[in-house]
Amino acid sequence: MKLPFHDYHIHTVYSGHSDPDMIVSDVIRYAEARGLEEIALTEHSFDWHLGPDGNMKLIKKEIRKAAPRIKVFAGMEICPDFKHPGRLVYEDFDKGSIYPVLTGFHSYPGFDKGWHELLNMSPADKKKIYSSWLGIMEKVVENPLVDILAHPCRIIMQNGIVREFTGPILKDLENLFIAAKTRAVAVELNEGLFCRINGDRIRKSYLDVFRLAIEKGVKISIGSDSHRILDVGNFDNIYSAALELGLKKKDFLSLSQ
Ligand SMILES: [Zn+2]
Ligand SMILES: [Zn+2]
């Protein structure tokens, strides 16, 4: 099986926390050298200078200046707005002027802690986070600005909030994917996420999430979530997942089509 060689989730020096080698033109040259067909630069919405004259404008200018030989999209990864479920923390742009728009959780709703922090959560806390996460996901998938759900479920796989994707959780996800299909929102196989999954049981059941997405007709987007140049187009985990899932070319999102 040959994966479409797209990387639709790449960060740059503009994130403020990527390696200094993630200069836009260098990322493009590296992606070309690796034989990638399409890439999307998808900078975070946090710690960022937004607005029409902000970093987005500078990134677009750098892309133009680099004169890419491959298709390069100027997208963004924008957090959902926890205070206004269904909205994104940044929406001051026209649909399509930033493309693709990825959305995903980077902190725990109601807890003000980063997704990667090890926290001592009570069962009641976990239940509360899960239900806030689900409520926000169900609404944000309806937001017309959103194109891709980035690293889906990553936040609820941390700190033992969800230990396995089974019965009721898959039922919740089924409803989410039905809405995603209706809105033509894709879900992302995220290489970075796979590197952080601990344990076979959760990894195996995480693939069931994508089985369900495919069954509901949702497209799969591929993203490395690179913050350093050697990770661009590195899909070792995604490749094995795609093999296990038996994904076909038609199952993948293509931004240029
Ligand atoms: Zn992210
Ligand atoms: Zn990211």
C-alpha cells in the first residue's frame, strides 16, 4: 500500500516553540527533497501574533518567496474556545483564506493545564473533562471554519481519562463522525500522537476510532505534527496504522481536490 505523501500538519519557527531549523523555506526544501507531494503549514493559534497583518501574512509571504515546487498550503491549528463551545479562539478570517483549519485540544477544559502535564485527577474530574471534551467536539465539528480534527481524542487519552475506546465512547464518537461527514470535516492520523501512546490495549482500540470514522465516510488526514525538520513527512506509526486499518487511497483527504 502506498500512502498519499501529504503532510498536513507542520509547525514552523513562528510557533515560538519549534526547533530553530523550522524556517518556512527550509521546511519547503526539505519536504521537496523527501518527495512529499503536498504540505500544510499549520501554526498554532496560541502565543501568536494574529490578525490580517500578523504572522499568517508573513508565512504566506515566505511561502511565495520560496517558490515551492510542491503544493504548500498556509493553514492554522486553532484551539476550540472553551468559553463559547462551537467557536474557535480565533475566527477573524474568511473561510478559505486560511486553509486548512485544524482544531484540537491543547489543554483540559475547566482545568487550565497543558495536555501533556501529568495530573492527579479524581474519577469525578475525569468524567467532567470527558463530558466537556465531548460537548465541545460535538459543537466545534459544526463550525464551518473547521476542516480537520487534529489528533482526535489525544486529550482524553492522557492521565487515564479514557483507557480504552469501547462501547459507549465509540457510540459518542459515532455521532461525532456522522456530523463530521455531513460537514466534510476530516479526522487526522497524527504521527506525534502515536509516539505518546502507552500500552497495546489503548493503541489497538484507538484504531477502532478510525475504523468507525472510515465506516461513516469521514476522510483521514495525515499529519506529522512536526516541530523539528527531521519529523516532516515521517509517518512510521501512521504507516503501520494505515496497514492495519486497510486504508485505501480514497479514504484519505486531499486538499488539492
Ligand atoms: Zn496540536
Ligand atoms: Zn500541532
